[in-house]
Amino acid sequence: MIQNNLKINYIKFIEGILLLIFLVLLVHFGQFTVILSSIATVFLLILYLNKKNRRILSSKWEYVYIFFLFILFVIESLYTSLNFNFIFYNYGIVFLILLIFPLYEVICTNNWDFFAKLNKIGIFVFFIKTVIWGAFNLLNKDLGFVGFGGRINWARSILGHTFFRMNGTFLDSFLFSYALFKCLTTDNQKKKNEFLVEVIFLFSIFIYQSRAQIIYYLISLLVGCLFFYSKKSNSVVNADDSNPILFNNTRLYLSDVGILMQLYQFGILGFIIDIMPLIKGLNYFVTIWLKDFSKFDLFLIIFTAYVLVSYSNFNPYLNINFPILPLYISTLLYRTSIYFNDTYIENSNHVLFNE
């Protein structure tokens, strides 16, 4: 009993810090919050490495991926004349990739509860951003418009009225995937989840004003519905998630070229490293479409569809987008690890949390 309580307390502790990191970065993405989140990430990694019975990743590609991401960071730092603060703000965000390990531990233990809490945080920030945007554009009141991602030099006319735009969040893909998943699989509170999907769409239309993101939402919606209804006879709603499954003169902005920016910045080898999650996600997408699946797969197939199509325009390695990578990768690793009979590692030295 004591051991079980210690395990629960450890997971809850890790989960709490993870949620706090996401909340801080969602509310304000700046130099201070990036440094603070990076320190918290290293702290979580130390706890993870010192845990006696920790869940390790069975596949090896993510270790190679993380190692070479840091190599690219070091190269970028050595060959630039910019000051340390600028370098760390723009490239030091790579430390957040280490969140894969504690996230994987939490998702393997308590995935739906963690996702529900993360979803509530994301929706809360969506609400705050909407209120601030509305106050600025409709009431001429500034409640922190720029601080929450507003752009006073970035406007578009909608229905005859000029609206200043506000950035979305790095969590948009997760929030949409989770809301759509709930719409398709949950009978109770169905209206609420449908409303959330509509709100996310409206945010993209009027507040973020991103036509590309609207397209990503529509494609993800189509993929999710096709996957769900084509497989419904296999009882996706009642599947047990714990059981194994089978399985040239144009003005160009850096944010417009998506993942291809990594090819220009780091060359072919760097580009290959950066698209490793894309390749693994594509492999999962194709495999699971042809095999048996569970409820978790429906959520992840929507999430993956968004990630795959958005790579063409949204560069996940830009600092403001980067935090979604460890969340997506750890979620993907949780599902694919089932194929490899994921195990625990025994580490008797320097244990901070005994189980």
C-alpha cells in the first residue's frame, strides 16, 4: 500500500510540474519563461533518472534524435555572433525535448487524466486570449494584448472591420484533436465538446486569422471522421487501451516555409534529424489505418494528421511552436511501445523516490 501511494505521489508530482511548465509557456512565451521551463525540465529529467523503477523507451530512434538535436544546438551556438540571451531564447528551447522522458512516464501511467487536465489548461488560456483580444479590438481596451501574443502591426479585414490578430498557441493541435476525439467517442457532454471544436475553429478564423490552420483543422476533422466511421464496426469506442494492438522575387517569411526552414539552416543531415518524428508519425499513421486499433489510436490519428499536414507551413522547431514536439513524441512513443513490450529498468543507485 505504501509503495503504491509513493508511486502515485511521484507521478502526481511529475504531472504537476509538467502542467505548470505548459501553463507558464502558454500564458507568456518569453526569455524568462523559456529559461525557467528549461531549468524545470532538467530537474524533471534528474528525478526521472534517479527513479528506481522508471519506464524506459524500448526503441532507440528517440535517443539518436535527442542527441543530434543538442549537437545542432551546440553548432548553432558556436557559429553565431549573437549574444547568449538571444541564442538561448531561440535555440535553447531544445532543452524542452527532454520532457519526453517524464511525459512518457506520466502518459504510460495516467494518460487520459493528464490529457484532460492539459486540455482544461489550454481551454482556459484560449478563453483569456479571447477576452483580451475582444477587449482590444471591440472595446479599445488593452488588457495585455501584446503580452498574450497580439500583433499591433498584423491585422486583417473581416466583414468590413479591421481586426488585429493574435497568435494561437503551440497546444492548438492537441486541443483540437482532444475535442474532436471526445465528440466522436463520448455521448455525455457531446454538445460541450462540439462547442469546443466550434470555438477552436472560430478562434482560428477571427482571432488568429490563419487560413493555413483552418485547412489543417479541416483535414484533421476529415481524417478523424473517416477513421472513426470506417472502423466503427470494430468497436473503437469500447476498445481497451491497455491491450496490445496490431499494427524568386517573392517576399518570404520564415514561418511560411515550415519544416523546410531546417533544410536551409542545418543542411541535409540536420534536416534528416529534424524530420525523424515526422517519419515515425507517418509510419504509425499508415500502419494503424490498416490494423486493429483502440480509442487511444483515434485520438492519436487525429493528432498525427494535424502534425503531418502542418509541417508544410508551421515549423515545429521555431521556439514558440517547439513545446508541442515532446508532447506529441511521448504520446506516439507510448502507443508504439506496446509493440515492443515496454519494461521497467532497475536502478538501485541514488534513488530519490523509492517505490
